[in-house]
Amino acid sequence: MPVEVRIPSLGESITQGVIIRWMKREGERVETDEPILELETDKASVEIPATATGILHIVQPEGATVEVGAVVATIEPLPAEVRTTSSPDQTPSGTRAAEAPVPPPPGPTSVSPPQAKEAPPVTAQSPLLSPAVRRLVEEHKLDATRIRGTGKGGRLTKADVLAYLERERETAPPTPTQESPGPAPGTPEAVPQAERAEAPPPPPPSPPRLDRAQEEERVPMTHLRKRIAERLVQAQHTAAILTTFNEIDMSAVIALRAQYRERFQKRYGVSLGFMSFFAKACVAALQEIPVVNAFIDGDEIVYHKHVHLGIAVATERGLVVPVIHYADQRSFAEIESEIERLAGLARQGKLGIHDISGGTFTITNGGVFGSLLSTPILNPPQSGILGMHKIEKRPVVVDDQIVIRPMMYVALSYDHRLVDGEQAVTFLVRVKERIEDPSRLLLGV
């Protein structure tokens, strides 16, 4: 009896996804727990494994939107004798193998390779011309093969023809004028040349009209991009988002990182970045001001006992936020290792449901792209998100002296329904204090 492959429960509020690709073909043998399809949800792409060993029969095609619990394929179990004797690459008995294409009969031994056929000339009657272009070519009796096409695949556009006509008009030699024979005997003298009315100049050519089909490219939004858009709008419609700012002198962290970077790399096998310092500083600040780590659920405030820290990662498919679970219990090295692991999975599109679920607070770093200042948007249902920005040397006053220091603007966006301005400002100040004096992070004070 065939075994059904259903879309499993995908965690927090995920009810559907889009089949991006089948990793196995129709009629191909699959093994239990072997990934057979890639599903894109509103948070990440996940791989769905086979639920049995057997022959795959696909029910839902690539591109289909499927709900949680939907049957997307069935697996026909193998006969007992096949399971024990066949290798995964062999076609089981009773299953019709895909017929290999019959090779063409061998030709003469000295056949020369076929010559590429020349493309037929483009004429006014060519099907490669659009109706508007064909009408212009016929109206002006042009040879379309002499006009260079700039459209897709070298096709002529209306703008190409109009530009060609303009060039021909500009380069055409002036028409010679015949000398007047002069007045005939017995007739009044001709009007002097200077007094003759000059002919008005020709009107300037009208600018070519843009062919919208040639100027634009329409691409359907991915399921992930549509869901990102929906969630961002939802955040602004359901939360009272407010942003507060501060600036941080990065001198101490930069110096500490430079001093121990190589030793840290050798000891733990990961690079020491700035993100782990901010992660540890945020954890300490969230423990001091727990309301920023809470969220509203109906008429209740839900406080989290631990910090599950989301780190925003930019990928080709869009922004995803994998989660460092129990960040409050992790060391610098553990945080850096987890960031490296999650970022790699995110860029490969291989994040699991657990990797993107359960976040309580988020950090996003626009500084890696050169952003100097921004107002990040909340990641619902969270009540706070910290935005890091570009480190830039600026003149600042230290002990009544103007000095140059590497400075970073930081922004905290928060849900003002839950978090008061005093709490938000205090949170940023606590982060600032620990970054500017990183020994406090090591000592836990």
C-alpha cells in the first residue's frame, strides 16, 4: 500500500509553503529520511524527507502552494526481494524503467561537422518584427537588415527604427538648388535674393516612444518575499513602533578584538566579530530590563525567562532571522560559532524550523552594507529590535578635548504599547556602557 508524504507541522504560525523544487524525480527510488523536496515557507526554506523507502510518485508539482498536512507525494514500497537485493541505483522489479533514448544510427566515418546555418535576413515581412516596427519599415521603404536591433535577442524596436531615420536625415547631403535664369526681356526684374522669404526650419523629430515590454521585466514575487512584505506591514499596523537612538565609541572593542583575534581563532576555530559583543551586551541589558524581552498576547504580557536572540541575515531570497537559542547561557565562542553556523545555513537555504523559531529579541546589522542610520522594524510578536550601523570616525569631545574616535550609531525600535521611553533609553544606555567598557561583559557587571 502506498505511503503518503505530507507537509509536516512547520512551527510558529506557518500554515503553508511553496514547493520550490523536487530533489527526486517521478518514478525514482528514494530512501527513508532522504530529502526529496525543498519547501519555501514565510520564514525559510526547509527540506522535506521521504517517509519510506520505495518508488516516488509526485502529486503536487513544483511551484504549487501547499497547506500543512497536504499530501504532496506517495511512495510505493518495494517488494521484499527487491529491498534485500537491489541497490539504491537499481530499478526494482515490477517497475518500468525509464526508456533510454535510442541513439541515432552511426553515419559515415568521414562526415564533417554540420555547418551553422546563417540566420535569414530580417525584412519588413519577417515575423521577428512587431506590427508597429513593420509598419514603420514599410512606410519608409527601409531595409530592416541594415538597422541594428537593441531589443531582446537583437530584435528591432520602434525606437531603433526612429533613431535610424533620424541618423539618415542628419547625414543626408543637402539638395542642390538651381540658379534662377533671371528675368526675361520685357518683364519686371526679379525680387532681390536678400528680400526673399526664408523657408521655415523643419520641425524637430518627435522623441521615440518607449516600448514598455522592452523596458521592463516582470518577475513574480517568491512566497518568502510576499510573506516578508505581509509581516512588515502587519508589524506597523499592529504595534506602536517607536525608535530611540544613541552612539557608541567602538575604540575599546576594536582594541580588544585586535589584541585577541588570532588567539581566539586558534583556540575556538571561529573569528571574533563585533556581533558577539553586541549579543552579550543585549543579553545583559534584557536581563536588567526584561520588558524589552517580553511581548503582548491579548490582554496579557508574556515575559520570557531566557533570551533567544534572532540575528537578521540577508540572503538571495530575502531577509531571514535565525535564532540563537538560550543566548543568555552561551559564551563568546559559542555565540560566534552559532552565528557562523546559522548564517551558512541561511545562505544555503537549509535552515530548519527549529533554527528560525522562538526568537524573543532581534539584532540587525545594516552597517555591513554601509548604512549610517536607520529605523529597524519589529519582528512580530517581539517587542524590541536593535539596529547596528557603520563604524565611522568622527570628532567627539572627550575630557573637554576634541578627538577622533570610531563611532557607531545604534537604534532601538520598540513596541511603545509595552515598553516605555525610559525603559527603551535605559536599555540602549546599558548596551552602550558595556560596549565602551567590554571588561564589564567579561565580569558580568
